[in-house]
Amino acid sequence: MLTKGDDYPIHQTPDPIAYSGTDRNFYDRYFFNGYTRDGGVYFAAALGVYPHLNIIDAGFAVRIGARQYNLHASRHLHMERMDTQVGPIRIEVVEPLEKLRVVVEDNEHGIAADLVIAGRHFPIEEPRTTRRTGPRIMQDITRLTQLGNWSGWIEAGGQRLELKAADTPGTRDRSWGIRPIGLRDPQVPVVAPELQVWWYWIPAHFPDRVLHFFVNEDGQGKVWNLGCVMLKDGGEVEHLRDARLEVEFEEGTRYPAHGLVTARDAAGGAYRIEIEAEARFYLSGIGYMNPDWAHGLNKGALAVGYDEIDSSAGITHGSRYEHPQAFARLTMTTPEGAVLEGQGCFESIVLGRHAPSGLTSMFEVP
């Protein structure tokens, strides 16, 4: 089947663009977040394409103060991957690898937006990440990450927010490959995998540079995915070594309250980055771990939904709340002794065992 994408020189195999290998879990996704420098406003968007499921879905959400407004949309893809609009939500590539636009058209739920993110630097290509459970591929992905600044406006909760680039930093990423999507496979592997996740993702802006840190650890605390990148404005990517994250949980939860990243540059100079988590933003608002709007579910020819979250309601844990981001303030001490203040995102998923933290069961709290 030929589609609009076939008129562009982007083929990777002899197949038309409509076909993406043979794994039903293949996906291709945009993700965005942004926040005001005081943390009072935090927003995110996502759009995912699932060629073998013939589904495309999207979400846009914004937290204003303690109230989070969430718009969801899903439709049948009809194998046309170049049409990146789902109901009222649309993603546009304005300048590839430099500038993208997120549009939420007027709709009955009172949430709308027109936003552009301009990158501070060329996107960072993360190493390909592959993870198996016995013989089965569970994750095989490539991701690019780019920190940038937002401009435009958002309407939600009866308010209109005008956002200026100087005051609204954020991050975008693009990932594609294989990871579980849609309905679960009814036949699990003969030796069922342990449900365990230890994941932190910390992109952050400083006056003259950006930081990008991420880590996965298994139940024993063994690191299986790690990156720590420093990129000064106008400079080259610097991969820091011996990177390590220490986390202190918010009392009675598995949400991070404080973090400390330590790392060294090529000359052995030590970096120390202290992280303070503030108000949380729940990624279920754009589909992540949302039982009703999980990525890749077949919601019919077109479905649009809306809900709200009250972040002041004492939320601890639950299916919609296990994957948050938090607005974060960071203090970086460089090898030269300079102290830099920054803002960023402190994303986490902590499920199951983690021996170094004393966690022994799925939902136990420290």
C-alpha cells in the first residue's frame, strides 16, 4: 500500500513506508514537555504511531497550580503515517531537528494551544537500548533528545496563558522501535518476567548549558541503561563518566524528593548536581500507564476524551500515578568551582524490587 510518505526519500527497507518490520509492538513517538521558571505551569504532549496496530493516538495536558487538565485522542491510522493529527491535536515539523509546533484546536473541553519549541542545541542521539526477557525482545529503541524554549499560548480551566521563550524552557524527544504497546500479550513467556522498573530521566537547563541524565537499574541495582551528557551553548556534546544518582524519597511514597547526580569529565573533574523536586505532573494525562487511554489501544475510528487531576488531593500511588514528572530546581557545582542554578524535569518510575533502596515488593514504600 502506497502512502504520502512514499514520496519522500526516507525508506529503510524495500517495503513501502506503511510497513515497519514484523514486530507488532513497533512504535514511533513524539514527546514534549515545558514549564514556567517558577514551576507554576507545567505541560506536556505526546503523539504515537503504531503501524502494525493501525492506530495513532495523542495527548495534551497542562498543570496550572495544582490542577492538571488532560486531553486524550485516538483514531485509526489507515496506514497513513504522514498525517500527524488526531482529533484536535496536531504535531508539525517546522524545521527538522530545530523547531516543532504543537497545536490543540478549539474543542468542547475548553483546552487549546498553539506552541512552538526551538532547540537550544542539535538533538542528542542516545545509544540504542535493547532489553530482553528470556528469548523475547521487550525493548529495542532509539531516542533523540533536545532541550529548547517554548513560545505561544495555552487555554485551560478558563484561563489563557501567554508563554515567552525566555521564560518557558522544556524538552522534546523522539523515540522509535519496539516496546510493549496496546493490549498485553495473553501468553506470557514460560518463565514470567519480574515486573520491576527503576527509571529516572532528568533533562535540565542552566544559564550556559544543558544537562541530560537517565538511568535504568534492575532489582539488584545493576545499571543496564545510563547516560549523562553535558552540552554548553554553542559547544560539543560531552559524555560525562562515572555518573551516579542518589535518591531520597518523599515520605510515605516512591516519588523522589531530592536527588544527587555525581559525575566526572574527561579530565577527571568532578560535577555535583543537586536536585529538588517540586510540584508533580502525571504522565497518565498524555497516556502513559493510563488504563483508559494507554498508548496503542483501539478506541474506534476516532475518540476524544478529557479528565482532570487535583494534585493537591494527597495522591500517593495508583495505576494513573506511577509515572510522574516533577518540576525540579537544580544546583550544579562544576569542576572549576562555579555554582549554577537551573530548572528541569525529574521523571521517575519505581515499581517492584530495588535492593539498594530496601524495596522488596511491588508497591512497598520506604
